[in-house]
Amino acid sequence: MRLAIFVVALVASQAVFAVTQAQTAQMHQGQKDQLDTNKDGVVQRSEYQAFMKTAFTGLDKNKDGVLVVSEVGGVLTPDQFAATDANSNGSINQTEFMNRVMADFAAADKSGDGKLQ
């Protein structure tokens, strides 16, 4: 079960940072299905936020409350890591992570309605 959650977290994290790089609101249907927990056909901001909190926990392999390069090297490029590490201390805490992914959500939410279609 933990492995499945971790794999889903990795896929979602890659999708999140791909959104930043591509600046697009389009998601693959499989990604959307994983995030759309109430199955209404859209990814609500709250669904995305809850999923990404779980993703952070899954990525934090040593459970110390921060992500370091060795934990996310397969998910984030060095540039993405640096952009997310707001205080430039070499680690990403949950607040930094959530600020980045929610900013990415807002950028992808072109209509500003709190939903990704």
C-alpha cells in the first residue's frame, strides 16, 4: 500500500512540476482521475491540496519533515528543487512544497475558478 501511494505521489509530483514548466492547464486523464476524488470530472483545489500533502509525506523517505535532493532527485530537476527551496537552505519543508504546488495549481487554473478541467 505504501509503495502504491509513493508511486502515485511521484507521478502527481512530476505532473505538478511539468505544469510549471509547460504552463498548461491540460492534465492527462490518468492523472486527473487520481486527483479527482469526488469523481465530478474536475480537480478541485481542495482535492489537489490534499493529494499534494500526501505526496509530500510519501516523498519524505526519512520522515524528518523536509525533502532533500536525494529524496526527490528522480522527481525534481535541480532547477525545480532550487525554485521550491524558497529559503535556499538545501531542503524543502512542507510549507515551501505546498506554496510551490499551489502556485502551480493557480497558474494552471486559467479561469480562476479553483478547478482544473
